[in-house]
Amino acid sequence: MAQPIQTTTGTGQDVPHSGDQFPPFNTATYPGQLVWLALTFAFLYVMVARVISPRLQGILSERRERIAADLAEAGAMKTKADAAGEAYETAIAEARKRAGAIAQEARTALSTESDVRRKALEADLAAKLASAEDTIRAATASAMDNVRGIAVDAAGDIVELLTGRPPDAAAIHAAYDRVRA
């Protein structure tokens, strides 16, 4: 069989170690375990308090500062973007005004030019119409003179055919003038 092994605790006592009990559950070793627990806890507490915690606080404060700086930069960029947007809108409005003014000037110029052309055409047409009316009046007068001669000749021929003798030319002209009047 197995021989019990003698171990020494931190208190200087020999504690027999039996093979069938789990050593941390052995009540004889509790005082040494508690001492080591306290030392380990104290060491870990000092490490966390003096080394790890300041590093974590530094990282967190650095992140806060970086986030604050980034937010400030984003705010400045937003302000610049808003100013650029307003400048853009102002430029667009100004360009629209200029375009409207240019379009109005073009319309006015075209309207004036069109009126000048129309008046020139109307004057030309009026001159041609007056010339045509004069030509028509002259042709009408000439035709009427020819009608008078034709009518007098025809009336003379008719009277001569009916009576067998030539009529008096002055009487035919007087009869024509009475009919025309």
C-alpha cells in the first residue's frame, strides 16, 4: 500500500498527505492557503491599481480626447460645407438672374429687329400696293377710254345697220355721256 507523504506547511508543521483527499480541501492546509490567497490578492490588487488601471485610464482618456477632436473637426467641416452650400446656392441664384436678364435682352433685341423688318416690309408692300393701284387706275382709265371708243363705234355700227345710213358722231358721243353719267 501507499505510504502517506509528509509535507511541511507554511507554519512549519508536518502535515500528513493522504492520497484519497483533494489537497485544497484538506483542513490542515487552510492557514497556508489563506496566507497565499492574501499575498496573491494583494499582489494582483497592487498590479491592477498601479499598472493596469492607469494604462486603461490613459487609453480611455486618449480615446475621449481623440473622439472630441474628431467631433470638433467634423463640426468645423460641417460649418465649411454649409458655407460652401450657401455660396453655391447664391452663385446659382445669381447665374439664374443673369441668364434671365440675358434672355430678356435677347428677346427685346429680337423683338426690335423683328419690328424694324416688319415695318420695312409693310412700307415696301405699301409702296408696291400704291404703285399697283396707280397702274390699275391708269389701266382702268385707258380701258375706259377704249370702252368709250368701242362703245361709240359699236353704237354707230348698230345705228348704221338698222337705219342704213351713218349716224352723227357728236350725237353718239352725247348719248354715251348721258348713259355714263
